[in-house]
Amino acid sequence: METKLLEITTENMEQAARMIADGKLVAFPTETVYGLGADAMNGEAVGKVYAAKGRPSDNPMIVHIADKKDLARLTPVVTEVMKALMEAFWPGPLTMIVNKLPGIPDATTGGLDTVGIRMPSDETARALIRQSGCPIAAPSANISGRPSPTTAQHVVTDLAGKIDAILMGDECQVGIESTVVDVTGENPMILRPGIITRGELENAVVKIGKKVELDPALLVNRPRDVSEPDFKPKAPGMKYKHYAPKAEMLIISGEIAKVKTEIDRLKSENEAKGKKVGVILFEKDQSREAAHDFFARLREFDEQKADLILAGALDPNDGVGFAVMNRMLKSAGYHIINV
Ligand code: TXA
Ligand code: MG
């Protein structure tokens, strides 16, 4: 299939929107990562997204909307919690898991009776949704299991030839995917951490007497057999192998000076054996930079054919650090040492 690479012009936006409305697949920028979009209400179109990404079909998609009022067309009740979170974080990198209305195809929600909804802040994304006239189902626009795409070029690398078009926008500002929060229970529960932190969520709901919980599966920091009884992440996507670079990857955790020394030592030791070594190391107050750069760095190391990636752990008690560590641990296959 020929994939059209579309610069962001008025005409191209109209063309891309028509393609979505016609059941085709168009990748587009958002503030978090690039998404691979299809008409969320067209089960056949959504089915093609799974095929293009090589994605397991029980992994539901996030549905993107352009206006807050569109939420009421996808879910039966808009609760106080939903209102508070929307008010505080939309448009922006927050996905809410809500009860779904029956019109949403099973393909979009992986057969669940809930649906993930997000209103992106990226103007191109919102214009595409508005112009296509339908909510857009979009997972990250990468081959399943690969690092998420934060530039248009990343999408070209993974999906050229497999989808109808790519909107060639700017690089993504955030760099990691949205915070996913289940709002169907008594208190909101984080299923996937992101740049919007637990503390920020808490501030938004404390005034209506709610607390923010964390899916206990997020605190597990070793690979788990999904058949283990206590390992049931509530976001189906969190159980799959993810974000994996081609190189072997090791995380070094501990006090920053010691981490630096150990990384230098391991680097020299491995280079002496003829290995190509990549290093990812951020200072304590650089968790946002880490989020912005992390996936792009993994892809760079792939291109440079690195054999080994050494990464300094971020502080998991810093909200954004926790979100980056969630990705880093998965990329490294939970390969971590303490110094
Ligand atoms: O920032 C983002 O969220 C990006 C951009 C494109 O918006 N999208 C993204 O989609 O990261 P994806 O498909 O790569 O990740 C969606 C995550 C998966 O872990 C999925 O299992 C979870 O959200 N999810 C979606 N719908 C769900 C539902 N109804 N219940 C529980 N988890 C759900
Ligand atoms: Mg993804």
C-alpha cells in the first residue's frame, strides 16, 4: 500500500479527515506520542489498526474527541469526578476510562463495556477529529512492542506501506503516553502513569472528597507471568512486552554519583569487548526531559545498532519519574541492578 506523507496544510488536513471518514487509517501527531487513527465508530476500520500494528485484539484503543461535550455521546453519565478531571486536564494528556454506550463497536474497546476517552491538546489532532466528524480511535502509531513514536519519522519507519497516510507534524512535546485513569469506581484509579501525576490528579478531586488510587500492578517491578493470580493489570495493554529496543538494556539504580561511576565502568568494560554501548542518564530534576527524550533515544540506539543500553534510574517518588520508570523497566525487560 502507498502511504501518503502529508505536510500540515489546509488541503492535506481536509484530505486526511476525508480518509478517516472513509474508514482509512491516518497517523497524526498528539502532544504525547503519534497516534494511528481510525473512525472509532467503524468496527471494520478499527480492525485494520490492529492488523497494521500487529496488536493483540483484546487490547482496547483510546477514543479521541475534539470537544468536551462529545464525551456525553460516548458514555451514559458524566459524573462529578469526570467533570472535575475534564475541567482540570482537558484538553491534555489524560485518558479517562468510562462506561461505554452500546453504539461503540467491540473492536474499539476490545470487547470491554468501558471505553478510554481523551481530548488531546494538540491542535492538529483536534482539527483532524473535528473535520472528520467522528471520534478517532488511536493507539500509539508504532509496531506493537516497539518504542512509541514521538516524531513523524518514527511513524514512517514503523508503518510506511501499512497505512493510508501520515500527517507529518512536529515532534511531540510530552514524549510519553497519556495518564490513564479509571473513573468507573468510587475513587479514580491510575492504570497507566503519565506526565499528569497522582499529586496533580489528587488536587483536582480532593474538593469533591475523592482520593486517587494506583492499580497495584503498577508497583510490581519484575516481569510477571500473566497467569499469576495477583498480576492482573486493569489496562490490558500494560501486560504486554513493550517499548523494547533491539539492544540488551540494563537499568542502574542508586545514588546519582554511584550510578554514574557504575555506568562508566560498565561502558568501558563492554566497549573493551567490542560492544557498542548507549547511555541514557538524566539528572534528578530532569524527569520531564527524560519523558520527552526516552523513546526517541531508544530508537536512535536501534539505528546506531547499539549492543547494550545502560540507563540511570529516575526517582520513582517524583511523579513524572515514576511514569518514565514504568516505561524504562518494560523496555529493559525489568533488568535492573542497585549500586
Ligand atoms: O497518549 C496516548 O494515550 C496515546 C495517544 C495516541 O493518544 N495513545 C496510546 O494508546 O498510548 P495505546 O493504545 O498505545 O495505549 C492505550 C492504553 C493501553 O494500555 C490500553 O490497554 C488502555 O489504554 N485502555 C484503553 N481502553 C481501556 C479500557 N476500556 N479499560 C482499561 N484500559 C484501557
Ligand atoms: Mg502503545
